[in-house]
Amino acid sequence: MRDALTKLEVALCTGTLPSPKAESKTPERKTNCLGRVRYLAPGEPELDTNEWQFRKVSKKGSRVYVLRQAFCP
């Protein structure tokens, strides 16, 4: 309560209103399987595209796939 009165007093003396504190909300993870990644070396068979999504080719030439959210346990 004392803190609130001090802030009010400062605001009245200076003529400026205190800015509201910005709440830092961290984004919630929607699923518990984020980050599941598979690396396939050249020549390995393709993964099921309904379950895995192709993202990129790594520097070593491997294909990088991530698990789609619909298939998370």
C-alpha cells in the first residue's frame, strides 16, 4: 500500500502517470512433442508425409523432418 501511495505522490508531483508494467508471458507449448526431428541420410527411404514434414537439407546432405502435431502422443 505504501508503494502505491508513493507512486501516486510522484505522479501528482511530476504530472506524469506511471506506465503500467508489461507482463511477460511466455508462450505455452501446445503439445509435448515439439522438437521431434529425424535426419535421413542420402539413400534412406522417405518417411510417411502424413506423419512427418520435410523441413530442409542439412549441411551434411541429410534430409531433416519434423513430427507433425497430429501425430504427437
